[in-house]
Amino acid sequence: MNYISIKLFKKTIVFSVLMNTFNMAIAQTPPSSFIPEKTAPNTDQILTNGLYQDGAPKLNADLAKGNYNIAIAANSYVQGQSIVRTNTSMGNYIAAGNNNYILNNTITSVQINVGSDSYTIGNTVQGNADLFGQYAKGVISLGAGAQAYDTTIKNLGTMSVNKGSEAYNTKVETGGVLTIANGYAQSIVVNGGVLNLALTSPDSKTKDTLVINGGQQNVYNGTAENSHIGSGGYQLASGKSINTFIYEGGYQVVYSGDSSRLVTDQNATIYAGGQQRVQSGISENATVYGTQTISQKNGDWENGQWVEGTGIWSAYTPTANNATIKQGGTQVLDTNGQAIGTVVEHGAKQYVYKTGVIQDTKVDGGYSLLKDGAISKGSLAVTNVGTLAVEGSANQVSTIENATIDASSLLSLENNSSLANDTFVNITNLANDGNIRFGSTSLTPNTDYITLNVDNLSGSGLYTMRADMASQQGDLLNVNQLSASSQNKLSIINQGSAATKPTDTLTVVKTNNGGQANQFTLDHAVEQGGYLFKLRQAGNDWELYAAQGGSSGKTSSALAAGNFLNVSYLMNYVNTQNLMQRMGDLRNENSTKEVDFWVRGFTGKLNSFSGNLGGFDMDYRGTQVGIDKLIPLSSGSLRTGVAVGYTDADPDYKDGHGSAKSYNAGLYGTYVDNSQFYIDTLLKYEHIKNNFHVKDTQNNNVSGNAKSAGYGLSIEAGKRFYLQQTSQGVYLEPQAQLSYMHQEGDTVHASNGLKVKLSDYDSTLGRLSTAIGYEIKNTASPVNVYFKTGYVREFMGNNISYYLNDVKEKHNFKGNFWDNELGVSTTINKAHTFHADLHYSKGNRFDQQQINIGYRYQF
């Protein structure tokens, strides 16, 4: 077989198995009938060969006389008669002797005893609820050696298959009863009627039975093989039921009251929608696509449904041995129920309630839940992406002896909602190579935490835990003996809402024998509030502690929200321009126009903001427009105007990004005198909107936003000194600028629960610069080229605070930097001024690169 053939063969097998599993889980229908092992003998010769006499005339005559005892002679036949009770007091008792044939009769309210080597073929037996004012049954009773074929048992009709007798192809309709009393019956359809395997008849046997539409099969004793319990059907297995099939709407009760018959059900298949209830005794090797319930609670079958009682049937422990729970199937262990050797496959579920016991269980891709009070004995293996869920208990007594979790599987420790305090899960021996999850991953202020107590821990697995370091609470792994080869990861769920301080610690693992520090490590830094925490060994235990200070000790969301301070500060700085950036050179023109309209656009980048909110940079771009009026003075000129602007930015945060939008407006006044001295003032209002989107250490998306308003005042002054008397050519221009800004605070409510309160702050920037330039005035298009350098210092901004869930942090803008600018300005036709500049700043707080281009029109 070549490689391609092998692959196709494997795919075919896998597809076939999957389709078979799918079909089993979805729906199955029972057979409508069975092929009889024996068929009725040919009676043509019986009627014609002269060896048998017609017994009908004598029978009818006796019935007409109302005789009680009526005998049918041996070697007779009775065919096609309506045999109806005539004795009004005692009824009619008909003895069909040996070697007789009872053929195609309707038997109403009389009893026929069929003798040895006799046959009943095609008969209908029934009763009458009101015959002569009496409740009168019809009965066929088969003696040893008798055989019945194609019998229909109707309302108030019964047939008894006694020792040594046989019945084939029997129909038991509503109100009819078929009783097997040490006899054998095969190919039976119980359509609303009752089939009983008698309690005192251990040799009773049925095979190939269909029970539907309210029908019942009561296996009180003996053996029922290949029974099919369809919709509305019911089987009581108290003797022995082998290879029973329970379909949607069908119900089987396994019920043993005799120690000699404890195994009362073998190899049952419960399809989707079918139910098996093990009440007493043993069900063995069941295959479950529907529901298997093992419970000692009493109850009864009433009106086509199981009605559970309040007491307990205490005869024998209800037990399911070696059941396989298939996809879509469920096994439920309730009061004193026991399951040994269960396999819970993919898509299957097992629920074990208080006093339920499982032993040697394999959760092979399925789901098993052990409620408080449930017990696991022997081995409990969780494999193939399986899940074992264990509900916490108020006590610390081990209820799981040996649990093994493979690398693909999960042990989920569940909070017990009925307990007011934290709960315990107790395991004697635990080998974990998978994931153990403590409680829900959704944390609330009232979270109940779980302690997992393990006597002996081995394996190398993941433990997903919860912690609230601010309240000194959290899940705990408590180990008596830790294997030296065990290497484990802890995944502590981030909690942004915790009011944690960077000095907090919390023990998450306790051991009696200790171990190496690397036997427990974190799979990610833990976020508690706005801080990052790491794991360290402390004696025999392991505890969470704060990472190093500064920005490296804060979460990505704390840094992003805190950096809103930097964003607003830098946006204010960008929007507080100098005179040349705003309007170009006002001194290389000789205009008599009274109004200026101007517009400028700029783009740049800011980065390397230092401090405990470091690791921040921002690209930005903006536009400003303004209009002013020229007021000529004898000593020079004065311009007064208004300006509005919009700036947006793309801050880059640790593990994420954001956006910022600034809307600003201002009033300005600029005075230039005839000696080349100028003074420029700007009064500004600014509104800033910020948002961020970052990833936390668990790769979860976290977002937040804020908005704040600010206002400020800037004053700039300078004087130009030409090196030539012609007031053009090379010049030097010292400048000074002082800018004040007040920015209001806000509170950021991050999506992970972190609350960051940003305080108001004040900023005062001072700049001393000198420009060296070259100016050409005596031309139709004056030009000014210059280079400027200077020193800028922040005098305030050293007492700024922000709060991470009410834990105070400080921030500082104070510092200095060198400010450099290279620019050019030209005026065309005394009306159109174009200017551009390149700006570069480098300081101990941030660096800046910017391009600025502007146009001014005079009219």
C-alpha cells in the first residue's frame, strides 16, 4: 500500500468513525419488527389429511350450554372461531389437549390452556371490562411443549408462556399482558401493553423485544435479551437485561432486590433522548449517548414518566460498571450512586453529586463535575482535552484519591455558591501536566477564593489563579510534598481594579518541604491595580512582590493613562508657537495693508519623555488660522487678532497606541517698533481629548479616555541688530519668551477596572534664544533666512501627581532643553508672505523634530 493509499485509508476510517458517532448522538430509531427464529408450521395438511378432527362444533356446543370445564380432544383443531365467555358466574375454562391446533380465533374473556405439542397460531386474545356485569379477562396459557405463533394480545387479554413453552411474533397492545413464566418468547412488539418476566421464574427468557407507546417490559426475573425501548416505552431490569437499546423517549430502570442478581443490566446502549436509571444493583458496560442516572432515590413509573420519591431504596448500592459516555451523553451520580471504570469521551458529561462515588474514571476529552460531597476513588485521569471540575468544600478532608491531568486538559476548581466563605479542594495525589484553574476568570469585589490542598504534587503544569493583593486575599496552592522534578507555571489573573501598593506582597504557594526557586514561575507579570508584580521564593513558599520602580514597575494601562499628562503638556507646547512660526517675518515688508489673514500647517514627532512614565513618543500634525488688523503707530505698528487651531496626535504607548485631539483658540497682539524691537503676546484656550488602546500582560485589550481644558499666556520679545548700516544683510536677534499654562485634570476609567486620577498642573516655560540671519530687503520679494538656537527651561511642573486606584504617584515636567530652528521667509508683491522652518529640540525630558510651513495674505 503506497503513501497516498494509506492516507486515504486513514481519512476514510476517521470520517466513518466521526459520522457514526455523529449519527448515534443525533437520533436513532428502533426496528419496527423482528424476524422470528421459528415460523408457524403449515396447517394446510392439518385441515385436510384426516388425521385431525374439527373441534369447533363440540366447543361451540359446550359454550352454548355455558359449561365451565370444556375439553378439546387430542388431535383436534379449532379454526376461525369467535370464542366468547358464556358462563355468567364462573366463566369458561377450556383445556386444549395434546397435539392440538388453535388457529386464527378471537378469544374473548375465556381461558384456554394449551397442552403439550399443541400450537396456537394467529389468535387474538382479549377481555371485556363489562361482560355480564363482570370484569372478564381472556387468557391463553401455554403448557410444556406448547408453541404460540403470531398472537395478538389486546385489552384485558393475557398470555402466559410457561416452562417448556415458546412464543414467537407476539403483539401486546394496550391493556394486554404477556407473562413469561420460565418459558421462552422471541420477536415481541409491546405496543402499549405489558410484558412480564415473572418474579418467581428465573428461567424466563425473552429475545428481540420492541417496547413503545406506553408499553412496559418488567424483567422481574429471568433474562431479557436484545430489548428495544422506544418512545414511550419502559423496561424494569430486575432479573437480567442483556443488550438493551433505549431510544429517544424510552426509559429503563435497573433495579435488583436479590444479591444473586446484582448484575441486572449488561451492554445497554442508551441513545440520545433515552434514559437509564440505576436504582439498585449493577449496570455493566453501558454505552451512553443519552442519560444514565445512578441514584438510590426511590420512585415509580407513572403515566408514562418516572416520578421520583423522597425516600431511599436501600436494598443494594446502585452501580454502573465500565460505562462509556459518548458525545452528547450524560452520566449523573446522585444519592449513594457509584460508577466504576467510566470513560467520558469528547462531548460527553458526567455529574457527581453529594454522596456519589466514582472509581477508576477516565475523562477522555469529556467533562466531569464533582460537586461538594462527591468522592473519587482509585484513579481519575483527565486526558485528550478533557475537563474535570471540582466544587469547593467547607472542610479540608481529601475526597479525590489520585488525579492525573495531561498536558491538553483542565482541572477547574469551582466556587461553592452555598458557602459563605472561601472553599477548599482536597486531593491526595495530584500529577498535573495540564492547567488547573481556580474559580472564575471574572473577578468581583466579593470573589470567594479557593485553597487547593495536595498531599503529593508532581508533574509540570499551569495554575491559573486569582489574587487581590490590596485586601491580602487570593487563591492558594497548599502542598505537603512537592516532587523534586515538578516544574510549574503560575498564571495570576490581572486585576486592574485592585487598590494595590507597590509594597504589597501575597503568598500564592505554600509547601512543607520547599524546593528550588524555579519550580514555580510566572507565565506573565501580574497586573494588580496599576503595578506589575513578580514571583519569588520566600522560605518554603512562593509570593508575589512588586517589580522594580519607575515605568518598568507599572502596567501598560497605568502608563498610557498617566501619559495623558505628557500628551496634554506636549500638545500645549506644540501649540504655543513663536512669532516667526506663526506669521513669518513681519519686518521684511513695507506694506500699507491693514488686514492679515494667515494659515500654517505643521507636523512633527516627540519622543523619549523621561521619568516614571517613560517609553513614550508621539507623532503629531496640526493647522492654525488667524486674522488680525494692523494699527499704524508713530513708533511702529501693532497687530491684534484671533487664531484658532486643531492638532491631532498618535501617541505610542507601551504595548499599544492612542490618539489625542486638541482644539485651541487664542487672542494675540504683536508690536514692532521702528528700531526692530518687537513684543508678541498670546492668550490661549485649549481643549484636549485623549484615548488609549493597549494590551495587558495577558494580551487582553484595555482602553481608556479622558478630556481636559487648559488656558495660558505667552509673551515673546526680541530685537534685531544688523551688522551693516543698510538695515539688511547679516543680523543678530536675541529673543526671550515666557509661557504659562494651566491644565485641568480628569479621571480615566480604564476598561480593566483601573481608575487613574490626573491632577491639575501648571507649567511655566522660559526661552532665551539668539538668531543669526541674512535679510534682503531692497527687492520686489524680500527674503529672510535665519538659524536660531536657544535654551528652554521648565520652571514649574515638579509637583504633579496622579493616582492609580487612589495610590498616589508623582510626576515631574521640570527640566531644560536646547531649542534649534532653521527658517526662511519671503514676501511677494507686498501681499503674500511664505515662510517655513525646521525645528529640532533635545533635552533631558523629551526630543522634538518639526516642520512648519505658513502663508500670510495682506489686504
